[in-house]
Amino acid sequence: MHRLFPEKLVTIITSDVLEDRLVASVRNRGASGYTILRARGAGSSGVQSGMLDIDTNIKLHVIVPPQRLSGLLDDLERLMHKGYHMTVYVSDVSVLGPEKYETSMY
Amino acid sequence: MHRLFPEKLVTIITSDVLEDRLVASVRNRGASGYTILRARGAGSSGVQSGMLDIDTNIKLHVIVPPQRLSGLLDDLERLMHKGYHMTVYVSDVSVLGPEKYETSMY
Amino acid sequence: MHRLFPEKLVTIITSDVLEDRLVASVRNRGASGYTILRARGAGSSGVQSGMLDIDTNIKLHVIVPPQRLSGLLDDLERLMHKGYHMTVYVSDVSVLGPEKYETSMY
Amino acid sequence: MGTLSNLLIPAVLFFALGFLARAVKSDLRVPQDLAKMLSIYLLMAIGLHGGYELGKAELTTAFNAVLWAVVLGFVLPMVGYILLLITRRVDRMNAAAIAAHYGSVSAGTFLTAIAYLDNIGIEYESYPVIMLAVMESPAIIVGLLLASWSRQRLAVTGGGNSAGVAVMQSGNGNGHLSSIVREAFTNGSVILLIGSMLIGAISSPGSMVKLFPFIDEIFMGILCLFLFEMGMEAARRIREFRKVGAVLVAFGLIMPLIGGAIGIAVGHYALGLSIGGTTLVAVLGASASYIAVPPAMRLAVPEANPSFYLTLSLGITFPFNVVIGIPLYHYFAALAAA
Amino acid sequence: MGTLSNLLIPAVLFFALGFLARAVKSDLRVPQDLAKMLSIYLLMAIGLHGGYELGKAELTTAFNAVLWAVVLGFVLPMVGYILLLITRRVDRMNAAAIAAHYGSVSAGTFLTAIAYLDNIGIEYESYPVIMLAVMESPAIIVGLLLASWSRQRLAVTGGGNSAGVAVMQSGNGNGHLSSIVREAFTNGSVILLIGSMLIGAISSPGSMVKLFPFIDEIFMGILCLFLFEMGMEAARRIREFRKVGAVLVAFGLIMPLIGGAIGIAVGHYALGLSIGGTTLVAVLGASASYIAVPPAMRLAVPEANPSFYLTLSLGITFPFNVVIGIPLYHYFAALAAA
Amino acid sequence: MGTLSNLLIPAVLFFALGFLARAVKSDLRVPQDLAKMLSIYLLMAIGLHGGYELGKAELTTAFNAVLWAVVLGFVLPMVGYILLLITRRVDRMNAAAIAAHYGSVSAGTFLTAIAYLDNIGIEYESYPVIMLAVMESPAIIVGLLLASWSRQRLAVTGGGNSAGVAVMQSGNGNGHLSSIVREAFTNGSVILLIGSMLIGAISSPGSMVKLFPFIDEIFMGILCLFLFEMGMEAARRIREFRKVGAVLVAFGLIMPLIGGAIGIAVGHYALGLSIGGTTLVAVLGASASYIAVPPAMRLAVPEANPSFYLTLSLGITFPFNVVIGIPLYHYFAALAAA
Ligand SMILES: Nc1ncnc2c1ncn2[C@@H]1O[C@H](COP(=O)(O)O)[C@@H](O)[C@H]1O
Ligand SMILES: Nc1ncnc2c1ncn2[C@@H]1O[C@H](COP(=O)(O)O)[C@@H](O)[C@H]1O
Ligand SMILES: Nc1ncnc2c1ncn2[C@@H]1O[C@H](COP(=O)(O)O)[C@@H](O)[C@H]1O
Ligand code: NA
Ligand code: NA
Ligand code: NA
């Protein structure tokens, strides 16, 4: 379909204490926006029931043009190396209105 | 895997004031259902903290058979042209039980 | 990108009364973790407004290595045959740190 | 008949307001968890209060009340099941799931009845509160038994598409019945209600007094807020009545009348309660669950369509009881006493 | 001028605490739905209380108050719209959307004013509560009319990029105005507030008494919690003032002064209220909506940038009114009365 | 020893009920944000109340209390750290993170102790409330310092896989310590608690009186609800004790006894408090944080496993204190006074 354009969707699942850092990184890497959902779950760092401030996860989505993907992944890898537990994956999506994702957040 | 069948997954992220319109459009376009998650985020229309009624986002998912995709995208494009701020993307998914997505909501 | 590795992302949308069963199945099938979001929506079993305990959905995500996908899908198919209403789809994602998804939850 | 005075209780008026708000398609957005939180509060408050009162109650009558609650919880779903099969509008699985709701009770309706009695200054005993707590479980059990039995019948006659699979599932584990019973008694609202009653009964009176501002004084306000939201939910559900069909809607209006009549008999003749107490037992008989039973049915009777039982209990029977049923049962309770 | 005593009311102090918490980038995580729930409570409580008082009020004055509320709701947005166009910092669509907020009211500011008056022992009439309920809708309607008219002008002059499309849309349905009016009156907070007022007015006094612990006694505590959160939100918004620009910030400070002055005139001269009542009408004039109007504008005026109206009403005007405005309006109301 | 009477306080009984509900795998679904909201309420209420009382308190004793709170906050984590290293069951990073929790306090445990004392009619001073507010921050700081120091040691000895990276990070910014201190003092619950205390202290008594129904009268009911949920969370966590291992579980039982003993010494000998006050200081020493410290550790000590510190503080120490610890500390406080 001519009106759909390929972009990269980065998804990060981690504890909500990391939110400010992740948002800062997303801003710095020139993303045009981001979306956050509240989540719970389980993994190597145990159960995150989401009932208390101390065990709530977030799921963060960022759509970035392919050429900006690498910088963002660098930041995320650095956090993971420091010991933060995160689930990070990239998927291919086709967006309506690709120009939206070119301008970074003011 | 023989039991997985390709469908299109449309995702829309926008302010929750648009919910009723989007749901109406999804129904009219013959989708078999939809799923809504509450979200927050930031983008060209500023920060949506999700704390107040006035700045809460939703994330709407609709699985549609490929042939019904186009009509739904038409509606979404029309809304965007009117000035509504929306993030819209399409991804490829493989569903279990594809017949489910053929029958539209009653 | 050399650091991204392909995995399968299974997404399940259904009533939250099934949560315990789904989590048990995900654990048994050797997944390394799972993520749950709260959702609402509509489909063949009517509107799930999410306002009451009785009509709230969940959206469950599990990343599994491709070789473990099949067993999980078997479980899900079995539940669907019993009559449970579920939306299940699989997508391709590329993860950072693939070793994380090899070790099952303890 | 006091219908008018019933309609001028804030609790009922807020129910109507919520209903209206949704009916005019207002954009009122209520936080998703508000109703859930309010209902936890209501169960806790009603339990504590009931338990505290029961500490002072007669043991024989209390025991009798429990007994009759169990009887009601077992008998009403069977009546409902048979009635539903007679209508021939739903299959056996749906009939079982719907019927279970009518053997259980709606705390919201019960509390509205209390507000109604309080408003017109009519006394009532505390035994119906125990009955409220007790009635959830038997109805769930009967519902699951009816479903299980229907599943077997369908498997034999070959009706129902997914039934064959289902019966195999339920047949090959002899822990099945025990797990049904277990589920019925570990049901969240049952635990919270019965637990709060116990706490109310065994806590020192001095420590209970400290709880009264929370469980007593702000109670009516919170009930109003809860009924406001339930009004919205009822309006959302009533829209689906067309899917349900006129015959089922009629069932949703007749079944509470039957349950109410049986309740009056039990309250007045079997338990010898006052007019107020009898009215409350009638409400227990008449009301249909929308908190404890639906999740149990969804889990254990996946073949049934949730739209049916939710529309009936929440969209038809609940508003009927709140607006018309309560004053009606009161009227007949007074008649029985006279 | 009482500013100091204003700052020592817990409600205002909690607003400041919330503001500070965000300003020092505290990691305080407040549940997303808390403010929404508290604001439902506040609207319900203020409505019930106001309705109860109004049951005893004079009909002529009540009617006059409604009339003047409508006038304020129509006039203030027009004043705001013209002022904004004069600044030349926003286009017509944004001007319309922003202006609508200033014709409506902020319940949080109104309640802080009540806490302020209560604290210094000043009496006030109950009429301003009806005005609060009435003022939401006209402002929304004027806002939408201004936007619609601006859209047509932009289409004619060819200004605005998406305007051409928009006007086609709004032009080709003559049910347009009626749908605007409908939306304004089925607005969630309007329904809840007016509905609660009606319930407060028609409920039997005996049943209302049972609600007082909920709507009266715990009210101030809940207001504190609400203002705490709104302080956090204001601090979040004020950070964006640079995007908004100095001229718009100035508008956000001057417009409440204009609205306050008009409010004093209406309260004192037109309605003949006491100092307390006049202060409250001034606050109605001065405050800008951040509950009912923003969603209406977002839906009906998508061309306007929400950052603008939210930053102005929530980040600039709201804190200004709470901290400086209220004692100021009170001072001038006293002056007018002297 | 009053254990029995302790167990008959509704607050403790609700904790037990929550624990039981989860233990029998009840399907009770509690809204995700309920505990968070209740804990905001509790911090606000306890702060306002404490601040109001402190307005009347002696300055010297208050100052002493603050001083000793800081001492406790610094000393207890070090004791814990050394103990944990002796067990050889966790590495230094985990030891630092766990230890920090025991230098801080649990408001839930503190409030249960107050309910306990109230119930048996024992008076207590208001100083422990300031200590509660003060103790959060030092423990966080010590925890981060211990972690930082351990990280350096690990880097030198080459132990720990990710430690090398971590130390580079923390080494190359000399604003590091200041940012640790900043984080400790802008911690959300610290700000809310200390802010509410200040507001309680400086607000006019007249305006505070209006808050009492909210912060005082409904307090016990809300505490019950909160402990009900915390009982569920404790039960969820205690299941993971096997992962934690018997030695760590023993630490989770012994460390509160040590902290309680030190607390009794401080309360009785250093501050000269009454039996009630001493009991409360003992509870401060004995309890482990599960609100303020875990997020701080998760952020600043990512190498530590959250399962360890959450299971210990929430699953082991918290229930121990609520059920056994409080009457025990009271018993020894009485002994010390005799
Ligand atoms: N295999 C998985 N599939 C989906 N989500 C996961 C998976 N593993 C971990 N997560 C999510 O990522 C969070 C952090 O995981 P972990 O770092 O393994 O503790 C968990 O709480 C889950 O929400
Ligand atoms: N690049 C992006 N990635 C993910 N979500 C986005 C992105 N841009 C915008 N959004 C989401 O879409 C909403 C509307 O975006 P906007 O129209 O740019 O204001 C935002 O509030 C975000 O939740
Ligand atoms: N076509 C669809 N697209 C997205 N979500 C769906 C779709 N159909 C169903 N769902 C979701 O799956 C849930 C169960 O669907 P159903 O089994 O059709 O009742 C619904 O409540 C929706 O949340
Ligand atoms: Na019944
Ligand atoms: Na105004
Ligand atoms: Na401690």
C-alpha cells in the first residue's frame, strides 16, 4: 500500500523506576515521541505483581526511523550492562504519516 | 506452522477523547473486535501524563483480514487530515483461529 | 544489526479469569518470563468494558525461542477448543540479549 | 407502596443518574478501578457490621438462617435452569450459567434495600447479612454441577460442538467435584465477606468502635457512588437486550419475582423475621449476582456466552430490583405479616 | 490582605507541596486514577451540598444567578478570544480553544476559595454553586462556535493548512450546531454536578443527613489530596511555559484579573451578594477549566494545540488563582462592599 | 504478653485475612492501585497528625529524636551488612541493598503498633513519628554508600561480572555522592511525610480541625484495608522464601530482633520515652522498608536481585513484626521501664 512506510518499533519492558532515564534517552536520541503502558509480569528478577510501587513494570514503545535505531539501542545496551533488567525488542511496522517520526520532540 | 494464518494488526495511539469515534469506525469497517489499552506518552501535541482525564491516551489494536485493512486506514487518514494527532501503524501477525476475524461484531 | 536476534512474540488477549491458567502454561513451557497488561475491548463474547471484575481483559506477551513456540501454541489451542474466547497471535521480533530468553523461570 | 419514597433515596437516585448519563451517551469517564475498589469497601463494611451484630445474635436463628441460605442457594438455580430450558431460547450450558446467577445474590441490591428500609424507618434483623455471605457459594456449586451434567448429556446426545472435548476434560479427573467446591469457597468476595464477618465478631468492641466512622458513617455516600457506576454499567448492558431476546428479558423480570416470593416465604414462615428482615430475605432470593458468579462461570463454563448472563443479571434484573422490586417485596412482606 | 492566612490553609499548602515535589523532581509516583477519582468525589459532594442548600434558597435570586452564569459563560470567552487575537501569538483556532477555557470554571479553584473563606470565617451564599454548574456548558458552546467561525474565515482567506478540510467537514451537516449543544450538555462533569444538585434538592432531608459524613466531614481532607496532585500537575505544566511564550503567559495572568473584575461586578452589583458570595463569583469569572473544556476542545477543535490551553489553564492561571488570586478577589469584593 | 489481644485487633486480623486469601489461592482481584492510594493516604494522615502534635512538643526532645533517628538509620544498615556478609549467602551488592531496608522503616508496621497500643490503652509520645519521617533517608544513603564501596572492592578483586562497568560509571562523576543524597531526600514518601508534618505543624488549628474526620476518624478503617492488601502481598512474597534460602530467612527474623533491641535502648535510655514511646522506637528499629527503599535500591544498585530484598522485608520481616514482634517489643519495653 503506497501510503504505509516502514519504521522501527522499539519496545522496552522494565521496572518503572527506570522511566525517567529511558525517556531522557529517547528524547536525546531524537525520537518524535514515545508511549508508555503500565505492565506487570515475571522474569529473571522475580515476579512484578504491579500491586506496589516497588514492583510495577512499564512497557515503553518508541517508533524511530531506521537510521536512528542504533543510537537508542546503544543506550539500552549500556543500561543492561550496568545490571538493569530489561526486555528489549525491535519490530518492523508500517506507519501512516511517516514525516511525523522525523521531527524530534521539542 | 500450518495452524498460523497471516492477518494485519492495526495499532492506533491517540487521546482517549477519540475512543468512541475510533470504535465506531472499527465496527463499521467490519472488524471482528478490538482491544484497548490505556497509555500515556509524548509527541507533537505535548506530554500526555495520563494523570487527568484531559491527557490520557489509549492504544487501540484491531486485527483485520488484509482485504479489510484499506477501508479502516481511509477512516484513520481522514481523521488525521482533520487535525487529530494520532500514531497509526500496521504490523504483520500470524493468528491462531483465523475464522474468528472474518465475522464482524454484531 | 549484529546484536539483534530473532525470537517469537506470542500475544494472548482474553478475560482475566484465565490469567492463572495462562501463566501456569507459560511457565511449564519453559518461557523465561511474561508480561501482562490490562485491557478492555469487544469481540464475539461481547463488550469487555473493564469497569467490573467480571469484564476485564488481559493482554499477555511471551517471548519464546522459535523452538519452544509449538508447545505453547498447543496449550492455547486446547483452551480455545474447550470454549474459551481468546485472541492469539504470533509476531517476529528481534531482541537485545537473546540468552535471556533461553533460561526458564525458576 | 412507597415506590415514590424509594425513588427519593439518594442511592437509588444516583443509580438513575448513572443510568441516564450513559443513556444520553455522556462522555463521563469513570476510572476503571473505582467500582472494584468501592465494592471491596462495601463487602468489608457490610461484613464487619454484620459480624459485629451477629456477635449479639441468637445462635439458633443464626444457624437456621445459614441453613435456609444454603437451601435457597441450591433451589433457586434449579428453578431457573428448568424455566430457562422451558423457554427453549438457550442451550443447556447457557441455562446452567444463567441459573447460577439467580441462586446467588447482589450485594448492591441488598444494600439499596437496607437504604430503603432505613429511609422509611423500618427495623430489620442482622441474620440476612449472614445469608448474603453464605448464598454465594452454593449457587456457584449448583451452577457448575448443572453445567457438568448438561455437558455429559450433550456428549451423549451429540449436541453442542465443543461439548465432546469439554466432557473428556471434566471426566478424566476425579478431583473435579472437590475443585468445584474449592473454587466456590475460595471465591474472592466470599472470603472477604465471611472474613470481615468473623473479624467483626471476634474483635474487641473497643477496637470495633474505632472502625465505625469508616464502615458506618461514610457508608451511604460510598454506596451512592457505587450505585452511580452500577447505573452506568446497567445502561451499558441493557443496550444488548436485543441480542438476548424478549423471552430471556421476560425471564430476567419473572425470575426475581419467583425468588422474591420464595424469599418472603423463607423469611416470614421459616425464619420468623420481622417485615424488614423478610424484605431483605426476599431481596436475597430475587437478586442475581454480578460479582462472584460471573468469573466462576466464565472459568468453569466457557461454553456459555457471557453476554447472556451479564445482560440479564446486570442489565435487566438489577435495575428492576432496585427501582421496582424492593418496594414490591416490602409490600408483600408487610402483607404476609399482616 | 490575608495572603498569609491564605497560605496557611492545608489545602493551599498541599497544593504547594505537590508543586514542590515535582519541582525538585521527586520520584513520587501517584496512581494514575487518583485525581480522577477525587474529582468525581468533589463534583458529587459539591453538587449534593449545593442542591441541599438550594432547596432552601430564594427562587428569584437562583434564577438570576443562572442567568448571569450564562452571561459570564458567553461573554468571557469572547473577551479572551479578542485579547488573544490582539497578541498575534496564536492563530484563530488556538485562540478559540484557549478562550473557551476562561469562560468555564475550575472546581478546584472554587473549592480552595471556599476553604479560604471558611478559614477566615466569612459567610457566603449558595448561589455561586449553581453558577459553577451552569458555567461549563455555555463556554464550551461559545468555544465551538468561535472555532467554527474561525475555520470558515480561515477557509475563505486560505490561511491554516488543515483548515480547508476541516471546514468542509463541519459545513456539510446542518445537525452541527445541535450536536455542539448536545455535547456541551452531556459533558460528564456537567451531568455529575447538575445531577448531584438535583438529587441533593429532591432527596428527603433524613436521607441527606446520612450522606453528610461522606460529603461534608471528610471533604476538606480529600480536597487537600486533590490539590496535592493538582500541584504536581501544575508544576509539570508550568515547565512548558517556554513553549507557550511570555505573551501567552501574560494572558494567563491578566485574563483571570479581567474575569475576576467582571465577576465582582456581577456578584456585587447584579446579584447583590455578600462579600463572601461576591468573592466566589469573582473566582468563577477568574478561573479556567481544566476538566470539562479540554476534552471538548480536543474533540471539536483538533487544529488547536492542547499544549497551549493546558499549560495556560493548569500551569499558569490555576496556581495564580490559588495562591494570589483568591485573597485578591476577596480584597476587592470587600472594597466593593465598603 | 498480650499476643492474643494483639491478634484481636481488626488491623492485624485483616492482615491475616489477606495472607490467608492468597494462601488458599483465592481469586480475589484487588485493583492494582488500591495499595498505592491507601499508602499515600496513610503517609499524609500520619504526617499531618504527627506535625500537629509536634507543634505542641518540646524542642529539645524533638531534636534529640531526630538525632537518634539519624544514628539508627546509619548504624542499622551497617549491622545488617556485616551480618549478611558473615552468612556468605549473598554477595556484597545484595548485602548492601538488603541492609539498607533494615535501616529504614515500615509505616505499616508502625501503624499496626499504634493500633496495638491504642487497643490496650497505652499512651505514647509523638516523637517517634518524626523519627519515622527522618529514618528513611539515612538508610538509603548508607545503602548506596555501601553498594558503591562494595562495587569498588569487587572491581579491585575482580569479583562480580558487571561490577567493572558499574564502578567506571560511578567513579567518573564527582557529583555522585551529592546525587545520592539528593535522591534520598527527594524520595517520594519522604517528601509526602515530611511535607505533611510541616503542614500539620504550621496550619491554623481551626483549619486542622476540619481535617480530623479525614485523617483521624476513618484512619483505622483504611489501615485495615491497607493491611489486608499487604497481607496478600506478604503471602505472595513468602512463597519465594525457598529461593532466598533458610539462612537469609533466619536473617529476616533475627535482624528485627537486633533492631528492636537497639530501638528499646534508644527509646528508653537515650530519649527517656514512656513504655508506649519506647515500643514505637523499637518498632522503627525492627521494621524494614518496603516503600521508599526498594525503588531507590533498584535504581542505584541494579546488580542486586530485587527478589532477595523484597522477599525478606515484605515476606518475612513484615509479617513477623506484625504478628509476633510488636507484642514482644512492648513486653521488653515494659521490662526496661520496670
Ligand atoms: N520471555 C519474556 N516474555 C515477555 N516478557 C518478559 C520475558 N522475560 C521478561 N519479561 C518482562 O521483562 C521484565 C523484566 O524481566 P527480567 O529482566 O527477566 O526480570 C519482566 O518483569 C517481564 O515483564
Ligand atoms: N515516535 C513515537 N513513538 C511512539 N509513540 C509515539 C511516537 N510519537 C507519538 N507517539 C504517541 O502518540 C501520541 C500522539 O502523538 P502526537 O500526535 O505526536 O502528539 C503521543 O502522546 C504518544 O503516546
Ligand atoms: N479483531 C480483533 N482485534 C483485536 N482484538 C480483538 C479482536 N477480536 C477480539 N479481540 C479481543 O479479544 C477479546 C476476546 O475476543 P472474543 O473471543 O472475540 O470475545 C476481546 O474482548 C478483544 O479484546
Ligand atoms: Na438470588
Ligand atoms: Na472563568
Ligand atoms: Na528498621
